[in-house]
Amino acid sequence: MNQHLLPALAQQHVAELRDRATGGRRSNRDRVARPSLRVRTGWTLVNLGLRLVTGQGQGLARQPRTADSC
């Protein structure tokens, strides 16, 4: 066996044992940090406001209307 594979196999085996021991749940150190709901909502509102100011979010309002649609 390649001498460089043995440590990698040992680490993989230890990771599998830890995974089985926790029942497949992810630990806090495995979780990826995500912004909170408040932060995501705030940035969504900022993006919405910017689209309204720049006129990118108007879609149907920019299409010309025919005379009989009034």
C-alpha cells in the first residue's frame, strides 16, 4: 500500500466513525455560516428598492398600451 494513502484512509475512517456516532447529524463545526433571516431580508429589501429606483423592476408598466385597452 502507498505510504501516503494510509493517513488519508485513517482520517476517512475516523470521519465515518464520528458520523455514525452522531447519527448522521451535522455538528456545529461542520455547518456553513449563513447570514441570519434578518440580514437576508434586509438585503432583499435593499435590492428591491434599488430596482424600483433604477426602473428595472417595472416589467409590464413600460410596455406601450393600445388605444382599445383603456
